[in-house]
Amino acid sequence: MAPAQGRATMAESISGSRIREAVDPRAVIPLMRDALMAHSRGESVTPMPMHLDMPPAEVHIKCGYRRGGGYFVLKAAGSFASGCNGAMLLFSAATGDLVAVLQDNGYLTDLRTAAAAAMTTRELGRTDRTLGILGTGVQARLTALMHAQVLELDQILIWGRNPERLREARRDIHALAPGVLVSAADSAAQVAANARLLVTCTASRAPLLRAADLQPGTHIHAVGADSPGKQELDPQILQAAPLLLADSLSQCARLGELQHCAAHQQRAVEIGEFCARPMETGPDDWTVADFTGLGIEDLFVAAHAYERITQGA
């Protein structure tokens, strides 16, 4: 990844529609593997995120740089009453010039998050044909889309607290994953009773899943807990899981599910390290992947989008 030659005189302003046209979601899956492996090798400069709490809105501010790379990124993305919004600023690492303003309305953040989970599913060697999703927002939709790229799915089971939003999410997911049966569940426990691959992508601040809900061999992608106080899993699930994965050990300890399970933080393994050196688990073991979202992921996806649009790369 290298910036254009010479100093920029004016940053490229790139609309959300151009980004969606240029970026193939499937290409982001291996991109997230590269980003997380670079992070675990110590190549990532990714400070702890900033959070702006503006009830009912919540904004996350993240930045990232890969040592020796051509760009650094500054991103603000959040959820508002009207929906998700945000933008990414891509800078030249050599000159500090603002290279591009990616007006993605939070799309690239949501896309890279779902891609990171789908990539981890593939790295774990999962062959599930049923996917369970807790949540009915944009992330639930992209989670279904991305997992349909790495699994031969027969069914997606989804749950959410709001019946109207649940109906809308079910309809949209059916369009994103044609040929897959999309069903609504009455409870989070019902999802866990019928699927062994689960993705939690809510803004919950209290556990939605408990150890008694899970089947043997269940894997959970915990995506929603990404700031202090958020929680989707009973800590007993993490305590009983032989394999705990984290996108970043330091971030997950402060912002993810691991913040509620301090005694087990030491045995967590970063996803990038797991990609380099996979570890086997038993067929009945629970496994959990804790995602908080990294600035290095934002950098990789922003640079990819910019180069796709401006260079046809």
C-alpha cells in the first residue's frame, strides 16, 4: 500500500455509493486476516479507541498505522437514532497529507467487522450449516452475507427484542443469502438450542446467553461488546471455553467480553496468532472469539477501497 506520487493538493472525496460499487465484500475477508496477523506480529500502531457517549448516540474514534506502510487512518463511526454513520480519513504516512475522505456512513466499519468474524469461522475450520445471530441491525445483515461466503448454509436463525426490526432483518437477510432458510427465534436461548455457530451483535449491557443455553461444540463470535460496560455473554461461558480468541488482547481486556472475565484474560490468544499457529480443540469444546474492532482493520479496508477506486487495483 503506497500513496500516490507527490504531495496531494486536494484530498479525494469518495461517496458511500462509490465505495459500495468498488469494494467486493468477499475481498475483505482475506484482508482482515492480513490485518489481524500484522497486528499480532507487532506491526500495528493501534492506540486504544476513544468513545463519545451522547445518548442515545454512541461514536467510536479509532486510528491505525502499519509500520513501514504508506498510509495512516483516522475513523469516526457510530450509531444514532437515524442509523449508523461515520467517515474515514486516509493520510499519507510520508507527508501527512490528507489523501482521501471516505464518506462511507459507517459501511466499511460494519463490513470489516463481519469479514473478521467470517474469516475466523474459516480459520477455525467450522463446517456449520446453521448460523445463529443475536441482533437485528446492519451488523446482523452483513454477518449473514459474509458467513454465506465461507459456509454452505442451509439455515440462518435470528433473534432480536423488537418484533418489527426482527421482521425487517429477516426479510433483508433472505435477500442477501438467497436459497438459505431464514427463521426468527422467540429467544436467544432458542437460537443457541438450534445452532452451534453463534454471532452476538447487539448493544446489550447484560448477558444474553448463559452456559446452560449452549450445545456441546458451540462457537460464539462476540461482536457487540466494544466499549466499557457492554456485555452479551455470561462470564461462565468464557471460563468454561478451552479456547478464547481476541482481536486484540489489550482492547478486549478493557472493552470486550474479557473485561467481565479478568481471571481468564491471560489465557486468551489473539486471532492473528491463531491464524499463524492454529490450536486444536475437542469436538465438544466451547470456543469464543471476542471482537472489539481495530484501527489496523480500518486502515486495511480504507486503503483497499481508496486504491480500488483511484487505481483500479
